Amino acid sequence: MKFIVGLDPGERDDTPLRWACTLSRALGASVEVVHALQYEPPSDRGLGVQHADRMALSDELLLQHCTRVREAISAELPGAGDLPISIAVGKAHVELAAYAKEFTDGVVVVGPGRRRWIRGLLGTTADRLLRMCDSPVLVVRGEVRERVERILAPVDFSAVSKNAAATAVRWGAALGCEITLFHVPQIEFYSSVEAGADAHGIEVARVEPELTTVEHARLGLAALIEELKPPGLRMHREIGRYAAPPADAIVARLAEDNVDLVVMGTHGRTGLERGLLGSVAESVIHRVQVPVLVVPQAR
């Protein structure tokens, strides 16, 4: 496993690096720092034309930026100055996603960022990563914990959430902690086998809410635990408030207990659908102090 830490010295936040170093010791992973330098080439004012091609930075300039990053992390975290550092040129979320894709087990580590004015509509670097990155993204904030003892894995029984739950199990087994699978049952409707004609003689199937959704949730969680549980790993199942918005239920659950890590999936929707519906994972990372590992949909 390789932790790829997206770091901007100007932000003066070494939380992603501290979390990566702490988890790397427990998981036997390596750590690399990546600083994305968004470089805009000079415009030709005489012609009023902006160069379309991104200019390559000289080796000397790249070395200067690398030295700057090394000095910054060495000052904040003793020993971190020995970590490998890469300087990328381009937008942070694009460069981090591309770099992580080079590794079969890469995990991008970033902070949630702060939403400001129009940026709040477009999203932070973390938000953009969740929408496009093929690798897991660990979004961290708050106090760094030396041990991860309890993992919460929200699931909705989709293939995406089952894949995330499997990741939670792998991390849980490596970290020696317990895992709770958490499901928020939603109102479901089905067409009854009883059908009849309306006043106009049109055949109509009676539709009613599925009254056994909670029971289905219990059975589904039990089956998923049976499918995923390795020997010796402690796993529990919990059901959130019926028909509650999933993000709200997850945040409320985290407020009740001392969870050390959340592992959840994301469908990575883009375009208008995603803009209207939003993302449960994206909502959660901006509302909790617990680190959230977001596992993308397999592509």
C-alpha cells in the first residue's frame, strides 16, 4: 500500500501527512508527498492570446519547490523531510488522481478543504477527487489518533458499498480493530400482485410501502457479515433511523460514539444528476471530525 499525501505548504496544515505516517506504520505502507503546482504560463499581451500549452518547468525551478516543501514538512513533523517528494504541474485533484492511478494499491490522503463562495459550489480539492479518482481517497481532519480501534462502514447493499465494506474488512484485519456495518433503511415501494381495474376499466396494480424493510436490512447485514468476515475479526451490525437521509444518519451515528475511521463507497456521479442529488460521502466529509476513507466505484 502507498499513501499519496496531497500537500500544499501554503495551507500550513500537516494533518494529512501526520495521519498518513501514523497509518503507514500500522499497515506497513509507504508514504510519498505530492505537491501540485498550478502554473499558468505568461500571456502574449501584444496579441491578447493566452498560451494553451502548459509550459514545462525547469529542473532548477522544480528543485526549488521540492526544497520548499521538504523544509516545510521537516519543520512541522520531525523525520518527514526524508520522505520522497514529487512536484506535479497542474490542478491538484487531476494530478493526484493521475499519480495514484500508477499504483495498484495507492490511497490519496488530503484534508477536506474549506468551501468559500463560488468554490463552495464547485467543491474543494477533496470534493473533486471523490468525483474522478479511481483510487481510494482518505479525507482527514482533527486530532491524529495513534490507534484505529473501531471502523464504521455504512452500506446500502449496492455493489459499490459492498466493495467499500470489503476494504473496511481488509483494513480492520490489518489494524486489529472491530468493524460495524451500518445501514439506513429507506422507504421502498413494490407492485402488489393484487391488481384491478379503475373506474375507467384500466388495469392498475396496487402499490404500497414495503413494511418489512427493516427486517430485510437485518438479514442483509447478517448475510454481508457472513460473506466478508475473516476469522477472528469482530464485526457488528447496526440499523439507522428508518427513512432518514443517509448522510444525516451517518453524521448522527458518529456523534454518538467514538469511531476512529469511516469507510464508505461513492458512486462518483458527475454532471447534472450529481449536482442535484449531491453525494453522501461528500456531505459526510465536511461535517465530521473523523477521517473518512472513500472507496470509488470500480471502473
